[in-house]
Amino acid sequence: MDKTTRFFKTTENKPTWHLIDAEGRTLGRLCTEAARLLRGKHKVEFTPNADMGDFVVVVNASKVKVTGKRAELKEYFHYTGYPGGATFEKFQEVLRKDPQRVFEHAVKGMLPHNRLGRQIIKKMKVYAGPDHPHAAQQPVARPVNN
């Protein structure tokens, strides 16, 4: 009897599409579920060194909520590498201007920090409103606990 662990190849994966509605949901809890789906940890065929995850479509990203005083206190930091090149942006400002960046920043930190992570993050599609162009892929609505 063969008692070795089976490692699946990316070509053996048939990705499905998941639709997550972010309206009124907590950002962190929503992003952990999205990262789990993107990585493929919900599947029996999970392989750590291969992209076995699914596609995730997030709608109503501009209506996501955060708990406590995070909306006023959270800042995004970027450093250009030049003296005086540090920039800070408030969470509310980034959410208003580009809600996709808020989700990418949160989910990217939960994925591997290597080539695999950079490949996986491209499978997440974020939209500020309720409309998305992925109806042909028939995404399955995913209930996320708050």
C-alpha cells in the first residue's frame, strides 16, 4: 500500500469562481476568507507549492466596514526610497479613492511572499459597486460569516 502524500499539479486543478459581497462585512474577516479561497486551502487537493486556488470576485468593496477606531486611525505607508519620500494615506481616503487597493493590501499580506503569492493575487477581482463583468464564469455566491 502506497503511504506517500500525493502532490497535485496545477494542470490537474479546475478552478471555480466565487462571488463575495463585501457590503456591511468586516474587512479582515472577509480578506481571510478570500485568501483561503485564493490559496486553495478549502480543497482536498491543496498543495503548498502549487497554485491550486480558485478565482474570487469581490463586489461592493467601497461599502466594507472596519471595527473600532480603525477607520480614523489606520494609515497606509509608502516609501519611495528617496529622502523625504515617505507618504501616508488615511484608510478612509484610500477606501474612497481606490477600494481595490485596500483589499489587495490586506489579502497580499496573507499570501506567500514569493512568486507564488504574486501569481495568486492576480486571481482576485475587486469592484467598488455591485456590478462585475464575470457573469459568464458563473461565480458561486459565497456566504461569509461576519
